[in-house]
Amino acid sequence: MDLQAQFESAHREHQEILEFLDRWEEALRLLESENCDVCHAGLARLRHMAEPIGNICEHCRREEEDPESPLFRFAQEADRGRMKDEHFRLYRANSEFRRELDLTKPAYTGDLVLSGLKLLTTLRGHIVYEEGLLHRFAANQFENELAASHA
Ligand SMILES: [Fe+2]
Ligand SMILES: [Fe+2]
């Protein structure tokens, strides 16, 4: 895969994750309903969606070690340190959420909603941060190519 395609692939993966998170938030919001049937439906949907959330954690692991990932290739030490810290926070928020999901009954969903919203906010914020990195790395690459073509 050439560099341009690697950047496009990284943006596309983030876009797909954000679209999934919108659907995931819709399911989470069903748990706030006073109607027990709606809560049941929300819980079933969230349980169905638990695996894709795990796949997002897999996406993050690749960013730390896949040579084809622009985030791996171009991150400076400080960027890499922050990215790893944020990934660790995500894994922790995900495991808290999974634990709540296993224990929650439709009549007691408050803690599940709180841990779900925390995971959601953490994930969205993390993607904003990584998109910023990707734009910065792409601009740097463009400048380097320009400088090389004028040398
Ligand atoms: Fe990412
Ligand atoms: Fe990440």
C-alpha cells in the first residue's frame, strides 16, 4: 500500500468507527427509557454490539505496532506516549463497560449507561486526537516531498 493509501485507510477506519459509535449511542440511549421493553431492547442491542467495540481496541493495538499504520510510522516519542496512554484508558473503560454489561439487569441500567457514556466520550475524543496527528503527519510528508522536489 502506498503512503497516500495508508493515510486514506486510517481516515476511513476512523470514520467507520465514528459511524458505529453513533449507532452504539442510540442503543445506549434506549436504556434511559422508562419503558421496560425499550430497556430490554437496548440491552440486547448493546450485547450484540459488544464484539465490534472489542475490534476497536484491536484497531488501536495495530496503531501501536503495524508498520503500515501512519500513526506508527510518523509518531514522535511524545505523540506515541500520549497515544499509548489514551489506548490504555480506552482498554480500561472498555473492560469496565463489559463488566457492567455482563452484570446489568434491565431494571438497573444506570451504571451501565454511565460507563457506556464514559467509553463513548473517551473513544470520540481519542479519534479527534488521532485525526489531528494524521493531518499533521500528512502535511509534514507533503512539505518534505516539496522540499525534495526543489533540491
Ligand atoms: Fe485510531
Ligand atoms: Fe487509537
